[in-house]
Amino acid sequence: MKKNTFTFILLLFIGLVAGSLVGQLLVSVPALAFLTKSVDLSWQPKADLLVIKYDLQFQMKLNLISLVGLVAAFWIFRRL
């Protein structure tokens, strides 16, 4: 299988989503609270160019489990 950028980005996205889902499932376990604490990252590019105006918002919540999913996805990509 040929490795390409689309496959890489898709696997990273799937890894982040899978890690976030596992993190949400582990929220009820008090012993693993340090793994499920999330950090909010946001970026809001906007411009008013008189002809066109745009306002975008990107927000990401990261926790240690989602980072583990990201690393696992990278490892899977390397194994392909």
C-alpha cells in the first residue's frame, strides 16, 4: 500500500477521535482522572476585506488518552 498524505492525516484524525472516545469512557473512573483532564486549544482566524468577511473557529480538546491514540495512529501508519 502506498503511503500518502491523505492516509496519514486520516489515520491521525481517527487516532485522535478514538483516543477522545476512550477518554470520555474513562471519565467515571476516579483513579484515571489524570488521563482524562483535557486542555482546550482554539484558533479563530478572521478578516474583513471589505468585499468578503470571514470568521472561522477551530477548537480541539486534548487529553493524554487522545495523545496516546495519536501516537498509536502514527505507529500504525509507519507499519503500513
